[in-house]
Amino acid sequence: MATLHYLPPVKPSAIALGTVFSHAVSLAILAPVFGDTYHRAQAANSKEEFLKSKEAAGAAAAWGSSIVGSAIQSYGVGALLNATGTLSYKGAAYMGSLIFMASSAPSFISQIFTEKRPLDTVAVGALARVFETVGLSLVLTYWGVHSNPFD
């Protein structure tokens, strides 16, 4: 039987907590999409009519991909914290900052200087990504990611 020894173990409860945290942050960004969809649902003549609409399918796809992405991100951050032996909040903040710098900073620099997007729009996205990276690493450090503390 094949085993997956190369994947670092992470407490399932830490993955669940991280998924809820990351998903909540993502929903804060997607709230305008879901709010607009909710208003269309109320304006529809019936529930069946709305459930068959493209808006419902789009909202379900956005919600599903967001929760799957949140779970994968939670496992990844937890595995990094576990593999590096990070136990302090300072170390977790550094780890989250490194993840942010590696994954998000280049796109924000591009949005500001190349695409010339408004700074307030870029700042909201950057703040959300900081919560998703630094905040997630701090929450997971608080909860604990080690599946067996004696390993």
C-alpha cells in the first residue's frame, strides 16, 4: 500500500479552522457578488426560477471554489508552519509575510504601476490577502498545527 509520507501532517481541526477563517475573509471580498445575487433572487418570481438561473450557478461556483481554495491554502500554510517548526507568533507573522510577498506582492505592484488601477481598489485587495496569509498563519499558530507534539 502506498503511503504519503512526503506530505507534512497537519491537525485536521487546524485545517478546518483555517478554512473557515480564509473563507470568511474571501466572503468579505465576494460580498458584493453574493449581495447582488441575493437581490436578484428576491426579485425573481419563484425560487425554482432563480435556482435555474445563471446567477445562481455563478454564485455556487464562486462559493465552492472559494471554500476548496481556502482548505488547500489552510493545509499549505499549516504544513509550512509545521515543517519549519514555527511555534511563536513572531515566526508565524514572518512566515505569513513571506507567503504574502511571494504570492501576492508582484500582482499588486503590477496593478499599481503597469495597469494603473486606483489605489483604493488595490489596497482593499492587498488588505484581504494580508489577512489571508499573515492572519491565517497567526490563527493556525494560535490553534496549533502539529498533529503530534512529541514528533
